[in-house]
Amino acid sequence: MRIFLDTANVEHIRKAAKLGIISGVTTNPSLVSQEGKADYQAAIKEVCSIIQGPISAEVLGEEVESMIEQAQDISTWAPNIVIKIPATITGLEATSILAKDNIKVNFTLCFSLNQALLGALAGATYVSFFVGRLDDAGHDGMQAVKDIVEVFNHYQLPTQVIAASIRHPQHCVAAAKAGAHIATVPYSVLMQMIRHPLTEIGVTRFLADWQRVSHQ
Ligand code: G3P
């Protein structure tokens, strides 16, 4: 399973990039606005320059035509741009058109296997399944990811499944076990994934023991 960073915070993206394990970034309008960035294009271009892998940027139009217009524009901002399109009826139509035009789509805000399946059939490169938000609504988000992966594998659909709306490290474990191709994680969760108190205690103890012996 690959790890994407789910943020528009450039400082966090730079820090995470140094770790050498981030394959892409997902953003959405809420994440960009959290950073107080007025210039959406500049913010996305900056992210694209830090990480070479796919960078998802979302269209905001509700009509097919405006989605396509925006997607065509955004896709010229950088070679690694992926267009995020919501899993609506108009979004599905826009995805089909964009995919035929070889524009990579991340079919987002998926909350059901049917939405993910339709996105895959429309030619989306990725489907983003919002695990945390589905859990919040009293469902089993990760079971749905497992089901989607199973169906995509069964029918040999090339669309990759992104486990999104990840809230804690256990979600990452479950996403990996469910066979998600990618988990897109907030920076705080990435930090939690690597940290373990026993590792920290172990490092401190090794250093202390090493100080007690003489080194020639
Ligand atoms: O990748 C989707 C993510 O940004 C949404 O997360 O925590 O707002 O449900 P959350």
C-alpha cells in the first residue's frame, strides 16, 4: 500500500517528502482554505513542485460543462495533477468525458461500493472512499474498502482504491489489510504511524548503556 499525504500544508508536505515514503498528495477545498491560501492555483502548483507523484486538486463546478472546463484548466498547472471529481451524476458524466481525454480523475466523496464501481467504469484512475466519515455515520467504512478492492480485483478493473478520511493509525493498518492501493493520511497520522513509545524507550536505553562502557 502506498501512502499519500492528505493536506495542503506546504510545511508538512516538505517535511514528509524528506522521509522518502510519500507517493502523492490529496487536497480538497476545505484543506486549502484551512491553510488560508487565497490563491488556489499557486497553492496547488507549489505542492506539485514538492512531490513528483500524483497531486489531486478538486473542481468546484456542479454542472458537467463547468467541471470539464475547470478540469481542463487545472490539468495544465502541472504534469502530475489529478482532477478530483465528486461521485455525483454530473461528476460521473464529467469523469467519463475526462477519462476519454486522458485526464486522470480521482472520483471522490465515495460512500458506497456502487459509487466506486461506477467511477471505475467511467475510467477514473482513483476512487477515494471516505472511511472516517462513513464510520462517523455508524457504518463500517473499512469493510466497504475491502469489498471494493475485492470487486475491482474480480473484474480486473485497473482503478486504484484510495482509503481517505483516515483519522488514526489503526485506519492505516485496516486499509493495508483490506488491500487498499493507497491510504491518504493527514500529517498527524503519518507521525503517529512511525512513533512508538517502546522504540523511543529502546533508543534511550541503548544510548544510556552505550555511555556506561568505554569506547576505544
Ligand atoms: O481525503 C479526504 C479527507 O480530506 C476528508 O477527511 O477527516 O474531513 O473526513 P475528513
